[in-house]
Amino acid sequence: MRIGELVRRTGVSERLLRYYEEQGLLAPERLPSGYRVYTEAHVETVRRIRCLLSAGLSTSTIATVLPCLEPEGEVLAPTCRDVVGQLRGERERIDRAMADLSESRDALDRVIAASRV
């Protein structure tokens, strides 16, 4: 399938698909004319990328963990031992960011509560 069909099937813009390719997340076949050719496997890969992005992972992290994830029912399951540790590290990073945001919200609440207006 051509890129327009992949856009239609995944809901991801052509620009983002090309970005994923630049980041090493997608590797479509190239015709002699330079056109990209995508398969059903690329549709699933884009869905996995979107899932991992929504979980807060960067594209560089996704590039390292994506080859070690396989669908298991409704979720992606790691198939490489070292990926589990990397994903735990990402979870800890997200936990720290959430704690920082919570502190910021609490500080803002104090400012609002002190309002005289």
C-alpha cells in the first residue's frame, strides 16, 4: 500500500509517518521510483508506536523497545529481558514528573487560596 492508504488506515498524518521513518521506527520498502510501499505489518507497527507515545515514551525509547514487544491480547508484552528494566525506568521517570506536577499544582492552589479578589 502507498502512504496515503497508511494515513487512511491509521489516522496518522503523512508528515508523522515520515518522521517515524526518520526516527527508525518504520522501514517501508522503496520502489525504484522512490515511492514507499507499506504492508499490513506497518499498520500494526504504527498502532504500536501510537500506543507507546500515549504511554509517555519518546521516539528514541520506542526505537529501542519496539522490536522487543509483541501483542498479547489487548496489551504489548516485552519479549526481551533488558526491555523490562528500560520500561521500569521510564515509569519511574513518569512518576517523578507526576510528583513535580503535583507540587506545582499545590503551589498554585496556595496562591489562588490567598487571593483577595
